[in-house]
Amino acid sequence: MSKHLVLQTDFGKGDGAVSAMYGVALCVDSDLKIFDLTHDIPQFNIWEGSYRLYQTISYWPAGTVFVSVVDPGVGTDRLSIVVKTKQNQYVITPDNGTLTHIKQSVGIVAVRQIDEKVNRLPRSGESYTFHGRDVYAYTGARLAAGVISFEEVGPELKVDDIVELPNPLPSLEVGIVHGNIDILDIRFGNLWTNIPRELFLKAGIQYGDSLEVTIANDTQQVYKNIMTFGRSFADSRLGEPLLYVNSLDKLGVAINQGSFAKAYHIEMGYKWKISVRRAPKIIYS
């Protein structure tokens, strides 16, 4: 193991919850290196928790252990699991959809249910509302420190049985590229889609092309306009919209030095759909 432990929650840092998770982990092994992915996931937003893991995990060393706690079902019969990815990293989380993007984009090779008779903070058995501290941080620290192996987490489960959120794949049909608004670039208000750059290339779209972009919330159209496909924000004027390739090699939509999401009240998730095609040519008679 790398002794790297990365924490993600929707707890925020306004109280002692995250600090308690740190303390539990360091009591297991004071040499652990603990990092924060984010603790600002919107409350109960499993979708965003899933995406932020996907956004980050590939850039960490093999053996890194991630603990993700976005858990509106805490205390219910939802399972607590640990998965091993194709890149030989581990994620500890409730089985509630948090692994959707990793399963589809990174790949999961094995999954085990946490055996709480063994992998639970001692003297915490009567607490049912803070599994992030008592089960996930404790098990994550034990795994990252090499106190337990992956096989000692608990019984093996089927990868195919992992809970997934609806997440349609992008597509190309008759010259139109279809996808979803996967996430918002929170600070700048850009839209990050699930459309890979390769699909744009397959459609024959090149930098500098003018494209017609349509965005809908389920079946209700909320935006339609012509914009340029640029390499960077410098390819548009101040206040103009543009399409670009983001840091995950996916299509992004932005306003140069503005918030596209705020300007058009756009959110994220599988119901938020985007389609892109070459702008129709205007024929003057």
C-alpha cells in the first residue's frame, strides 16, 4: 500500500466531523499521509460525489485508498463496501451510486462488503449515524496502513451488483453529438459534459468551427445558440460563449470570463442533455 488516504465527504468543515475521521485514521497508523479530495459535496448529492472521485482518482498512485462518504442512507440496510479499481486503487463508500463514474470510466475489478464485526472502530457499535468515522475512515486507515489486506475487508460481492445511477453514454447520430451535463466547474460556472474529444473528431468537427448548441432539462429546451469550438478562452471575445476541451479531455461549455451555469440557470446530471451540430449555413437570396 502507498499509505495515502484521501477523504471526500459532504460534511463541510464547520464542525469536528472531518477532524474526527483524521483522528481515527492516525490512531491506526500515525505515519499515514491523509489528504482531502473535497468536503464541499452538496448535501446528499451522490451524483457529484461520484463525479469528483472520477475527476481525481486517476492522478493518484497505485495503492491509494479513497474514502467517500455521501450517505443519505446511513443507518439503513445499504451496504458498506470497498472496491479495487483497474488502476489498483481502492474506494471505500456506501453502495449507493457513488461508484457510477468510476465503474463506467475507470473500471472496477473486485468488490468486498465491509465486515463490521472486524473492521469497525472499537466501542462504536451503538452508533448508527457516523459510519464515515466508525466504519469507513477506520477501515480505510487499516487498509492503507497494511493492517488488513483487501481480502480481509469482508466477503466478496459481484462487481455487476454495485449500485449505479442512471448515466447514459454520449452518442453520435446523423452528424449530431449527444451527451449530458456531467458536472459544473463550481468556481467559474463552466459546464463539463460527458462527450469525449474523440467523439468530436469522429463527427469531423475541428477547432474554429461554428456549432449549434442545444441544452435541455429532460425534454424542456433551456438554451440554443451558435458558438465557436476553440482551443482556449482566448479564441472568444469577452462575454462570448464557446466550446472547448476541458482537463479531462471532455467537451466543456463556457462564457469567456462569465458563468454559463448562472447565466442560463443550468444544472447537472443525467436529465440535463446537450446536443451539438455544425451550424446551419445561411443562404442569402
